[in-house]
Amino acid sequence: MTAGRIWWVLYGLWVCGEVSILLFTRIKSSGGENRDRGSLRILWAVIMTSSFVGMSYGATHGANLPNAAQWAGWTSVALIVVGLAIRGTAIWRLGRSFSANVAITETQKLETGGLFRLVRHPSYTGMLLIFLSMGLKTGNWVSVLILTVPPVVALLYRIKVEEDALHGAFGTEYEEYCRRSKRLVPGIY
């Protein structure tokens, strides 16, 4: 099987997983106070638009990254695999606390172990790697920008909303956690 076919299978699995998360965790999380502030709608709108525009641009304008034919295919497969693994591990670690909408229940505990020891939002780190893989799959630098910059901006807003909610729920415990860990990239940001 070619890198392109493997990538499309993995991409399809990711899309199915994200739709399932949206459908099933929103229902489950109705017990907590919703503090989403529209961030989920914004994130989905940006994801859908960036995906369509970025992939379409790459398909119609062709590869223009240097030697993309030699490296972009398998690099995009590696990035989507790592992104899926990070996102899946983070969601699994949160368990019943994970929700598509920003909601915190009274019994919820602050997760600081596993990948959360390295970054506060590992599921978003994984998602950004998936978007980078989408851009590299096209081999087009404009597509890379379309598929990474808008999602980064939307995720930064989403992270702000989540961190406000977490600070409100966990106070100084969350402040201490923020001092020990970065948001998205270990040791950097």
C-alpha cells in the first residue's frame, strides 16, 4: 500500500473519531456547567474550512515544496500516526472527564500525569500534528499554511477558554500546574 493510501485511511479514521467525540461526549457532559463560550463552534468551523480550502488548494495547485515527492508522503503518514497517538492517549487519560464542550463537573480532578506532565493540552498538540500532516500530504507550502495557521489561532482561543474554566475550578492548584508545564509544545510553549 502506498503512503497516500495509508494516509487517507488514517485520515478517515480520525474524521470518524472526531465526529464520534462530538456526538457522544457532548451528551455525556451535560452534567457539568458549560463554559464553552462558542469555542467549539468556532473550532469546528475553522477545521472544516481549513481542511476543505487547504486540501483543495493543494490538489489544484500541486506540490511546490522542494523534493516533496521524495519525503512528503511518508512524513505525512508519520505525523498523522504520532498525532493520532498523542490525541488518543490524552483523551483516554482523561476518561470520563473528557468532553467536546468545555464543562467541569463537581467531582472532576485536575489531570497532571502522563502526557499532561509535559503539556497542558496534549490532545490539541496531537490535533496540530494531524493538520501539519494534512498540509505536508499536499506537498504545497500554501496548503501547509492554510491547514496550520487558522487551526492554531482557533485552538489558542479554545485553550484560553479551557484555561479560564480550569483556573476557575481548580484555582492555585491549576496555577502551580501552569508553572510546571507548557501549553502545547514541551519546554517551548
